[in-house]
Amino acid sequence: MDSKYNRVSRGSITVFLCLVVTLLMALILSCLESARAQAARFMAESYVDVAATSALGDFDSVLFERYHVFGTHSDVDYSMRINMLRNMDNAIGIDSNLVNMGASALEAMGISDEANSVLGNLEMVDLTDLDIIEGHDYFGMELNDLKIDNSVPLTGRNGDVFYSQAVSYAEKSIPGTLIEKVLEHAGILSKTSVLENVMSNKSAAYTSLEEVDRKASDLLMLIDGLEVEKKKTLFGDSAKAQKNCFKSRAFHGADQGALNITSEPVYNNLKSYIVDLKTPLDVLEKTNETYQKNVIALENNIKTQNNINNSLTMIQNYADEYTARGEAVPDSLIQSLSELHAVLQNYVFQEKLLKEEQEKLKKDIKKQLKAFKSFKYDGLITTLQSALSSLNELEESSKTALTEIENYKKTLDDSKEDLDEETYKSLVSEYEEDKSILSSTGSAVIKNPTLLKNSINQDISVLQRIVTLAKSVPASAEGDVSSWIYSMKHEYAAITYAGMDFNYGKITKNLTAVSEDGIKKLLKEFLSAGISSLVFEDLSSLSTSTFLDILELPTVTYTPDTADKSALPSVGLDDLLNIIQNGGYDDMLGTLTDSVEQLTNKLFFILYMSEAFGSYTDQIRDRKTVSALNGSGTKKSNTAKTDKDIQYGLEYILYGSYSDIQNVQRMATSLIMLRTGLNFVSIITDKTARTEALAGAAALVGITGLPFLIKGVAIVIELAWAFQCALVEVATILLGGSIPVFINIVDRKVKFAEVPTMSKEKIISKAKACASVENPAGMSYNEYLYIFLLFKDRKVECFRAMDLIQDDIRKNCDAGYKIEDRLYSFDVDATFSMQGRYMNIPQISGTLMSEIPFFNYNVKGGYTY
């Protein structure tokens, strides 16, 4: 009995021990599986990080070397897949060296089909389904899916991506003390205590002014919004329309200001846009003319063939008569028949060629006619109609602002005792200036808005007629194409281009001859060729380079982001008032510091552009000092220019014309206008100069005995004097010299006695003499250019800079290059799976459950430069 019970006891203990061992083994295997899972997750994240970093490391070397900007290629999906599979050691069952060589090497080895279908299209297939994938990495992990989302190109975020990189490069390569000195010199880093008084006394009036600013800006955006659509400058082409369109007030911190509408219409009647539409119309007209000539030629050919056939029939009848009489046919008849048959064959061959040409012309005309139906005019009409509504709102806001500005003046007078004298004078001066602007706005918009409204209504009417014609476009060349073209051209001709710029292209060398009638000659040259002809010694020496593919430039192809963050942050009036009222003076200084930082970044960006792109005087300096630079006859630059490249890049960024010569001429015109204004101020504040002008006026019209006429003529003489001084000064600047901002009577370049005899030859001669003398206190051409760029919209500058970069690389490196295909950042969403290894116990081995992936990993991350 005892032995029996002992055997039972030992058996129970054995089972119990097996169970304990099994549980311990399960616990140990679970821990191992958990550790393996955590390690696999870490490796999955590592695979993604390494692949994304590698993709960013494969940046566009040409773009970086020439312009110091990072951007990776757009095939991030493909490169990351290959990189991850290569890093997962055993993931690819073919030779790993073959994968490393990439699609281009496969193609070179004669297996381009595999390169295209397997490697080139990896982003289109599930890698786990490909036959080339046999194993796993050492964890047995597989890549199931890889997605690239939210990729941001260099043109993204409304140019902010490119801007931040350019500023970053300039900050690292240019000493910060230089920017600080510029800001300190401008007084931006000092005198913040006055701001508090300004904010507390201007709130009511300037809230109204800002409302006018906003609605005026909305109006201009509606009117000038076509620039966004067609990337054409419809508003800035005219020197008259440019002048005082916006007045920038320092406390706004941005390009805002009361609209100053003068007697000139703000709107420029779609000139540039219509030019774009007329170009295909001219092409169609030429094609149609060729087609009509072809039709006439084919008709004449057929008529000639009929005449030849008639002649052949007649001669053949004569030959038949000889044969009927039993006589031999004369050799002359036989020869005539042979020659006519040869001529007939030639005309038949020509008929075939004419018909083939006619069919081709028909297809071309049909294609061109179809293109006209694709033109979209409805958006333009809607925009102009919105502008009329905005104009009415602006009228009401202007009336309110005029009332508020008067209330502010009363408040200012009441608080005179509480303000220091300098601050009070400054506020009064600003008040007078702003009231003047509001008065001109009220005069033009409130009292007489007809001019602007009529201009808009006229264009709406013309566009509506063009829409009607576009809908009735002939279906083919057999239609009345000529009549349709005539009607379209008639409508285009109905649009008047008031207030546009001069045609600078008509100037010729024979206009530079010296004449004894100096003023008359100068006026003739000005009217025939524009202002810029008077300050360039030889217009033929200017670069005529243009862009290669205008329709593919970033400014044309880019679609603005939904959230436009490109505008420079400014100190808002309401924000500052709230800060002051709540006692947060430190916060206010912090806000001001942010604005100073934004201005500093803009200065850094200008310095970047000055290094990356050239200007007119840069080209002059390079030609003069080329041997001193490197002794090889070329400029030391990472972007050496050729004759086909855009030479005046900074001028393009400022003005946006697609031709070098147009941009530099517009820069010269702007300088002349600026210098004329400064010189006029200098003359009217100089008692000696005013006396000379008054004496000249008295000599001319003193005989009339009318004092007001004498004073009026004196002002005209002062303006002419200021203008002639400006011409000499700008010509000096264009020759590489420098001119002080304000010039006294001693340094004035044109004496009063020279005004009646001034000519272009004298202007250039004086300019050469001035340019040969160094003037440390003067401002050079580039310094004026930088000031103009400082007040240019940042987004416009960014995209025009990218225009220049793309055009340069297309012309010199890659004809199909597009900067919008270069990525700055992207998000990755990768999915991995892994089968369990230690938990597949024998009880379930070989079942369906053991084939199901045990772990799934989803790795997400954002990557950028």
C-alpha cells in the first residue's frame, strides 16, 4: 500500500513541475518577445530617420553651390524606400549592389525595363508584394507602406521658405554689427519714449486713417489684383501713377498709408494683360493669311490643270485626225503632248503639296481658335465690379476720417502744455501732412469719383464685348476667321492706355547732337524716347537679356498658400494701445524688438540678394576691374554671368519686367524723379537760387506786369533747374559715382546760367567729370537700389529672386529645371509589420495564427532643413 501511494505522489509532482517549468518558459519568452518588439520599434524609427536624413542630404548641389539654398529632389518617396530596404540587411533578395546603383545604372546595364518598373515606380506599388523581396531584417520586420505627405517646396508658404534660408545664410556670412549700425544710424533703436505719447493722443484719428488705409489697400488689390493673376505690373509702369500712391507712416510699421488719388486714374486699363491676349491673336492672323494664300494658290493650280487638260484634248484630236487619214502624226504634235504631260504631272505634284499644307494649316487654325475659348475673362469682370463696390466704401471711410482728423487736431491743441516742444511740433507736422493726403483723397474720390469709375466701367464693357466674341469664335479655318480677327482687334483697340510709361526703345544716337536751342532739344529727346535716354551715354550698351521660359517662372506658376504668412509682422495700433493701458511697457518694448528683428531680417535678405544677383553698376565695375579681380578675365563669383543671363537681377526684383533694359530704364526714371524732388526742395529753400529763378522769370514775362505769372514761371524754372541737376546726378550715379542726398548751391551740378543751353552731350560730360571724383558722403547706385528694395513687398522679392535662380540654372545647367520641384520639408508615414518569434508554441505551430503578423508599427515624423 505504501509503495502504491508513493508512486502516485511522485507522478503528481512531475506534472506539477512540468507545469511550473512551462509557465516560467512562457514568462521568459514573453519578456524576450516584448524586448524584441521594443527593439524592433526603435529600429523602425531608426530606419525612417536615417532614410529621411539621407533624402535631405541628397540636396540639389547646383542650387546650394550657386545660391546657398537647400532643397532636396521631389522623388523623396523613391529614395527613402530604396534607402530603408538597403538598411534592412536581408530585405532584398537580389544583389544589394544592384539596388545601390539605382535606376540610371540599371538602364546603363541594359535592363531599363526593370529599372523603370521596379525601382522607378516604387512609390506606386506595395513593396511587400514584389518578387525581389524574399526575407526580412534580423528582426523579421517588413516595410508594408510608405507615404510622403505635406511636402513643402522652396516656393512654399508664400516664399517664406526661401526667405528664411536666404536670411539665415546672410546672418552667418555678414557681421551682425553692420546691421546694428544701420539701424542705429536710422534711429530705429532709440527714442521709444516718444511713442507712448503718440499712441495716447492719436488713437481716434488714426484708427479712422487706418480704416481708410485698409479700404484703400483693398481697392488697389482689387484693381491691381490682376497682377496676381497674370504676374504683370499694371500699376507701377507709370511714373505718374507711382507717385504718392501710398504714404508710409512710421507708426504703422508696414506698407500702409492713406491713399493719395490724384487727377490721374489709379487703374491702368489692363494694358499688360491685353498685350498678352493680343500676341496669340497676331499669330492666328498670320496663320490665317498663310491659309488664305494657300487656298488661292490651290484654286489657281486646279484652274491651270484644267487648261492643260483642255490643251491636251485639243492636240490629241489633231493627232487622231492625222491617224484617221492614214498620215503620220507630226513630231511637233507628239513633242507638245509629251511636254504638256510633264507640266501636268508637275502641277499634280504641286496640288498634293498644297493640299497637305492646307490640312496642316487647318489643324493649326483650329487649335489656335480653340485656345481663345480657354481665355477666362469672367474673373476680371468680377474683380472690376468688386472694385466699384470697394470704391463706394472708401468714400464713406474718407468722410469719417476727415472728421476725425479735425477732432484729433483739437485734442492735440488742448494737450499742448503736456507735450514737450519737439514732440508737439512733430505731431503737428504729421497732422498737416496726413490732412493734406486725406484732402487729396477726398477731392479725388469723394467729390469726383467719376474718373476712376468711368475707367473701370469702360474696361468692364470692353471685356464683356470680348467675351461675346470669344464665344462666337469660328469652329474651323473654313469659317469667317478674318472677319472674327478684325472684330477682336477692333475691340482691343477700343481700350485706351492712359498714364502709361514712355516708349524708351525709340531713342537713337543721332538725337544726341548738340543744338543751340538746349531746352527745346532736351524736351524733344525726352518726348521721343523717355527720361532714361538722357542719362545713359549709349542705350545700345545696355543688356537686352530676357528670361528663357516666362510661363514657367515661379511668379507665374505658383498658387498662393491658403494662409499667407509672408507679410512682415507690424506693430498694430490697437495692440500697442492695449499694452500701454494695461501697464505692460516691457511687453511693448518686446513687440517693438520683434519689429526691429523683422526689419533686420529684411536688411539681411537685401544683402543676400546683392551677393547673389547683379545690378547695372556691378556690371560696369566688373568690366573695369576684371583683371584686378582674378587676372583671368572673369568675375570671381559662384554665378558667373554670360551674355544670355539676366545681368540686372536686383532691378528685376524691384520692377519685374522680363527684360534687362526695361528694368534698368525704370530704375533710372525712379532715380530722376527722386533726385528732381530733392533738388527742388534744395532750390526753393535756397534764397540765392530763388532770387536767380525769379530774375529769370522777370526777364521772360516781366513785360506783362503780372506778378502771379512771374511767380508761376519762376516755379517752372526752378523745376526745370532741379530736373536738369537730377539728370546730371543720375548720369553720375549710373557711371559708378555717388551723390549726396542734399546738395547746396556750391555743389550743384548745373549752374543757373547753363539751364537754357543744357543738352544730353553736356549732361554726360558733366557726369563723367563728377564720377571721376570720389565722394565719401554721397550715395551710390546700389545704395539707392537697396533703399527701394527695403520698401518692396517681401513676397514679391522672394518669388522674383527665385525667377532669377531658375532662369540661371535653366540657361547654364539644366534646361528643364524647376525650383518648385525642390522640397524644403516633408512628413513621413511608414508602416512596418513583424511576426512573433518566441510565442509560437508547438500547440499552435503550423496553424493560420502563426502566419499572422504579431506586431504592427506606424512611424510618423516631420523632416526639414
